[in-house]
Amino acid sequence: MKKILTFLLIGAALNGFAQTPLMDNFNYTTNDSLAAVGFNNGWIIASGTTTNAIRANATGLTYSSYVGSGIGNAASLTTSGQDVVKDAKTSYTSGSVYGSFLLNVTAAQAAGDYFFGFLPQTSTTAFTARTFIKLSSTGYYKIGIMKASTTLETTAYSADSFALATTYLCVVKYTFYTTSTTDDSLKIYMFSSGIPASEPATPVVATIGGTNTDATVIGRVFLRQGTAANAPTLTIDAIRFSNSWADGPLAVKINAFKGNLLDGKAFLNWSTLTETNNHGFELERSYNGKDFETIGFVKGAGNSNKLNNYQFVDENVNANLAYYRLKQIDFDGQFEYIETITLQSDEMIVEVTPNPFAEEININAAQENENIIASVVDMNGTIIMNASSQGKLRIDTRNMAQGVYFIRVNNGEKVIVKRIIKN
């Protein structure tokens, strides 16, 4: 499911509206070379010539819940060919850098070779976070990671094996440390389904330190086709590059689901940073925090990489405490609950119906045992009638003239005034 969507109780964790520094769904014409002159898609040749160029293939990869799944095409990597790089909008010198993508390996070699990683924007050779594939057993492969030069270090490979011809979500992470010049860490996460709302505690493979000097800046990704004896054959799709888990692998990017309760109405607001396959949002309400009912639907933007703001007004809140949750729904019917918020009002909550009225006015308090006193006042401020009861109150209005009135209701502590009309 394409959640809008990095929902998963992540609203509070997604601060700000900055877009992901690099996203590429390979939404190019089938068989186009990624780095061909005039295509203006950001990829440039790092090595090699036009021979065996990396090209957009006919079918993009799909992975439920991931941004970019099923959009555009994908890129095919084989062996002994052109290598390409693409710059992000931002370079990073501290914290962590995440590169996430969909991966489907169809062939692997026993020796193994690297196909993806990071670079400074000024270089086509200072590789780091080199990501390797090597054959594990018939039909399976292992994924590995190395910081930099293959002549100084040994690749760390996963203990787990992954099936050939199967699509996985792969997340490569590089973390800068400052204790020394050789203490940075690298991790890889692999998923066959779902996307955790927060970064898992255990990667499939990790390495820290080593002989190679740490990177000083990262702002570019590379795709590499290695030697025929060592390199894998694979398809890669939906690359995302950023400095957070929320802006990287998470699919639905929801920015803070918020609301206010005022005068018997709940005003709900939220926004998305990216959307993929997003049909829309259902709003659900509960008065006890357990039993929810659907109260409305807001149409989504479908596929979007820009900020979208949403709002919904619940016109009939019959309590001063209410719970709301957001349900994101894909076009294929898959859904996920994003976040539940609690709204509370210090106002007195009463329901006055009907309005306009004819023969009677009904007043219902939020609490059944709440004592209420009501006064009907005309436009001159004259009290026409008074009534009181507990929880519910009915006022006979058959003898009142047509016109505009006000009804004032109090419970001994708070007072509300509503405008009403007699037909």
C-alpha cells in the first residue's frame, strides 16, 4: 500500500515540509539510456561509453506501501557496461544518509560485485557504501556492504540469503561519526513486505570503522555494472535518497494530523509530503477511544511529490472529548491507520434541534446527568420563556411568532448562546 504516505503513527515524527532530495522512479521512455544526451533526467556517465548503457526497461517494480512502487519503468543492470551517477539536491556531511530502492536480482556470481552506493557530488570514483550482491546457493544470493576501497577491506555480507527473481525493498544507510577518521558505520535493511514506521534495531548486515578513511560528504548515488565474472544481473527502481528514515523508505509522508474542538465542531487538518496510489482518507470518530465510526472521506492526490494540505470539519460533535483517527486508502483497496488524536473542549457541548424550528426545540446535553437551564430570547433581549431539566429538554414553541431568536443554555458553570429561527 502506498501510504501517504512515510500513516503508522508517524505524523508527529515527520517535521517540516522539505521534499526528499532525490527521487527517481525511472519514468522514462522504454529503452532510453539513463545518461543519453538531451534526456535531462539528471544521470551522467561516470565510466564507460554508450556501449551497454543502463536503460529504462519496460516494467517498473512493485512493492506494497513504498513510494514509487509501480510508477514509470525501472533500470536494468547487467555486466561490463556503462556506469552512471545522479546528484541529490542536498549533500550531507553529518548524521545519517539513507538510500532506499526496490531490487530484483535475476542472476548472481559466486565472487560478487557492487552495483550501488554513494559519492560526493564532485567525484565519480570516491565510492562509499558500496552495495554488493553475490551468489549464496542455487536460486539465492547474499547482500553485502563496504565503506570504500575493495583493496583495503573485506565486504561484509548478510547471514540471510534472498531469493532470485523476487522484489525486495533495500535500504542502505551511511552514518557519519566524529571520534576518528575511520569510525563511520554502514548498514543494510532488506524487506520482503511492509515498511516499519521506525528504523529497525537490527539490519541484515552492518559494518563499522575499517581501514578506509571515512567519507567527508555524500550527495550523489551511483549505479554500476561490474565484470561478467563477478557482477549480478538485476532491476532497480524507485530510488530515494535522504537523511532520515521518514523521508527515505517510508511511503506515505504525513505531516502532523491536528485538530481543534470548538462550538460543537471539530476542525481537522493534515498534509502530505508525497503520495503514491493514494485514493484518499477516511475520518473516524470515537467518544470512548475504542469504538470508532466513519464520519467522512477526503479525496487524495493520487501520485504526488509536492505538499498537499487537507482539512475536514466534523459538524456534529456531541461531547467535549472526542477521538479522531485517519485512515489512508489506496486505489486497490488496501488501507492503513495513520494516527489517532484526542480533542478536548472547555466549552459546554449541547445539541439544539431543529433549526429552523416550528413547534418545538429539543436540547440535548453531552452528559445525560448534566443539569441544563435554557432561555429563549428575542431580538430585543426580552426573555420569551425559560425551561430546565437534566440531560434533555423539550421546549414547546407553537405560540411563538416567526422570526429570529437566541437560545441561551447554561449548566451552572458555563453558558452558550445559539442563534435560532422560527418558521
